[in-house]
Amino acid sequence: MKLSEEKNSKLAATLYWWTLAVVIAPNVLLSLTEPISVWGKIANTLFPADLWWLCLSLSRKIGRTALLMFPLMFLAAFQIVLLQLYGRSVIAVDMFLNLVTTNPTEVGELLSNMSLAIAIVVVMYLPPIAAAIYCCIKRIWLRKAYILKFRRPAIAATAAGVLTVILAYCAGGGYAVSNDLFPANAIYNVFLAADRSIKSKQSSYTGYRHYAFVNPDRTQQREVYVLVIGETSRADHWQLNGYHRTTNPQLADGSFLSFPKALSSSNTTHKSVPMLLSHIDAENFEDSIYSVKSIITAFKEAGFRTAFLSNQRYNHSIIDRFGFEADTTLFIREKPGAQANPTDLMLLPYLDREINEGRGKQLIVLHTYGSHFSYPDRYKGVTPRFTPDRPLQVSASHRQRLINAYDNTIWLTAELLYRISQKLSTLDYPAAMIYTADHGEDLFDDSRNLFLHASPVPSAYQIHVPFILWFNEDYASYYPGIVNAAESNRLKNVSSGKAFAQTAFEIAGIRSAVSDSTASLVNSSYKEPHRTYLTDHNLGLPLRQVGMRQIDLDTLTSLRISLD
């Protein structure tokens, strides 16, 4: 009996210290990765460690205490996984929003290729959770003498920890609990994410109007314009922009105008796409995005028939709301009996039908799946151009296979654009196409070993995006001034969030209360924009002020891209 009691005591003590270790692990890591003051690093480590030590010392029922700390363990595990992916930064507001706007298929694709991160989390957090449950069931408690031994030191340490937070705040450097102290900053971001989600659902835009109309000089009765919104596409992996691989030989005839200096104002889909489809940009996003309608409605006001065709799933975001403004809205993945992981080429029959059945002027928006991870699923059933592309694993050691698979997705996107241009070429009336991507992607590009996108602070590769225009012969014949202006602006700096909607307006000859010809790439009065970025807290800041590493700034300037 004594032997059994001794084992139980050891188990309770092990659970006591293991729980403390796993809940403070992210604090230790963040103190190494975050650019905060020395006092900030000390406070970020000591105060939470002392506070959780005190919490664990309040009751002998260690199993119950450990289970009550499960939310902390969840946040800690989440934080550790993100640090492996991004190398820095606390769990962002956008990351919490991604939890509710990303469909389960995407989550499964990512997790199935992250065995190392999952293994680390399982080894760290599953044993204390299992031990806590066991202790609760078997009524195993800490010895009274054991817990009393540490309670007073824990109280004193917690008081000292509070002092370190005060010193960090007084020392200057911008230290703030809501930004720098884990898990307070993560919990604060949870509330911000919830607030944005509520605003999105309760947005009031009834009666909103763009007061849009078509210029009187546009006498053509039939015109078609196709806006293609890509996903996770990097500008530097496009052959059109000088990439060494033939990722888009289909577009090499000179008719596709590429703008190689385009930057996105966000590295997240749920913010960048609404900016692309509206006149809202990074500087006024938070104040305005919840109360406006998209350019789809502007085109409708101007007499266009509109369609929104998506290869993504519903995600309960502003994107869905904008999509349902169209006369025809179709999410092909939501159709009964829809094929699993349809390629973006599956959008083409629906595009053809819209054009063939259309009358008058038309706007058709295609929202693609593009180059979203897992890459091979984006071209499922299509012979890969670059191999080997499998098996894949999220690790730097698999980088070449990841790049091969990623480049195959770029080729497929180029194939989609080519086939759209072929369709529009057959029309005997003006037609044009605009393509850009919501954001880019990290591909273990340097010693930081960053992967994916949506990190709280973007890398150069996450915001440098392709931007392409194409016009059919009839369009070039009727509106040569627009085509010439596009060609003359091709090497200028572009903010995709500002230029996409305004260029669409200009190409279609639409004027409205929110149109701005100086932001249109097809206008001779185009002005290069100030570089702004929409931060995780929805602040539109100059790009140089968002905390990007010098290596990323150097990467962009090496491409002669303005950062100001």
C-alpha cells in the first residue's frame, strides 16, 4: 500500500512540474524570437511562470487544476506550432479568424503534412492531460506538505513577476501587455477576432450605392470582363516575371501584360480579397469594409449582368457576402455531388455558360483555389510538369519537392488564364481579363525556414503577387488608349488592393462615386501608390513600419520595388 502511495505521490508531483513546463514553454520561445526590450523578455518569461506556479500551488487536487489549465495548454500548443511555421510572433487575430473561415479540408491537408509539429505538441501536451484525467479518476492528490513547501515561494515570485511587468512598461520601448505578454496578447487577439466576426455578420449596408454608370462614349452594347482572383501565388514564380522555369509558357505570346512590381496589402485571404473587390484599401479598411458593397454591385448599377464563380467553399466571411451580390453566384465545391478537390479548370464550363447565355454587358468574377497548400491537390488529375512532387512533408529537407509541386500549381493557373483568353478571343466584341492573387507564400526560402502565409508580420514572398492584364483584339481596336496606357504603366509600382477594382472600372468604362482614375493601371494619369500594409490589428501602416525583417526589405528593393 505504501509503495502504491509513493507512486501516486510521484505521479502527482510529476504532473505538477510538467504542467508548469508546458504552459510556460511558449513564453520562453517568444522571449527569444520577439523584438522587445530586455525587461520585456524578462517579464514575458518570469511573470507567467510565477503566476502559473502559484495557480498550481493553490490546491492539492492537481488533476483538476491541470485540466482547468487546458485552455492555456491549447493556446501554448497552437503558439508552438505557429512558431515552427513562422519563426516569430504571437498567435494573430487573423490566425484565429482563419480557424473559423478555413474549411476542414484545408486544415486536414495542412495537418497531414506537419508530422513533426504535431509530434512535438503530442509529446508535450498529451501526457499531462492524460495524467490529469487519471489523477481525477483515481483521486490522486499532491501531498499537503509538498504543496505548502512551494506555495509561499510562488506567492513571492508572482509579486516579483508583477514588478518585472511594471519595469518593462516603465523602461519604454512600447511594451504593452496586450501586445507582448503571452497569453494575455493571444487572449486579447481572440476578443478582437470575435469582434470582427460579429461586425462581419452584423454589417449594415442596406441602401448602399456606388452611383455607377457607363461613360456615354461607350457605345458597344455587348462587352465581357473577367476578373480572376488567384490564391497564394508568388510573383517571382511566374515565367512572365523572369522566373527561370517555364511555369507559364502559354502566356508568352506578348498579349499578357504583367506588372512585376505589385504588392498585396495583406497576407490573408479574408482581408485581401475584400480589398480587391471593393474601393476599400488598407488605410480605411477597419472603418469602412463592414458597411460597403463590392464592385460587383457597382457593375450591376451600371447595367452589367454579373456572376461570381468560386472554387472555394463558403467561409462565412465578407467574401461570401460580396459574392452573393452577383446575379449568378456559384460555389462549385458546394454543389451536391461535387468532386473532391476540383481543379480551377473546372470553373471554365460555368464561365462558358455565363458568356454563351449572356446578353449585353457582363462582369464575371472567378475566385480560384490557385496555389493553396496542399499543392498536389490543386492539380489533381493533371499530369505534373515538374517532378518529383511527392511525397511531401512540411520541412526544409523537402523544399525542392515543395517547389516542384508549387510550380505545378502556377502552371495550372496560367493554363486557366490561357483558356479564358482563348474563349474571349473568339468573341466579336470587346473583352478583357484582369488577374491577381490575394497574397503569396513562403517556401523555406532562406535560413529562417518560413513556410506558408498569414504570419503576423509578412515576409517579402507573402506580399509580392502577380498582376496581369489581357485584352482581346476587339477591345484593343475600340479602346487603344486604354491598352497603350496599360503598356506604359507596366513597370510602375502597384498596390493590388488599390489598383484591381479601379482598373476594372476603367477597363469597363464605369464611373462612380468611388472611382479613382489615378489608381487605375489603364489610365495615363496613374500615380504610383504609397506602400501601406494592413496589420493584424487592422491598422493601415506604411510598409516600413510593420516590422518586416531587413532581409525582406532588401529582397523587395533588389527587385526595384518601391517601399515608400
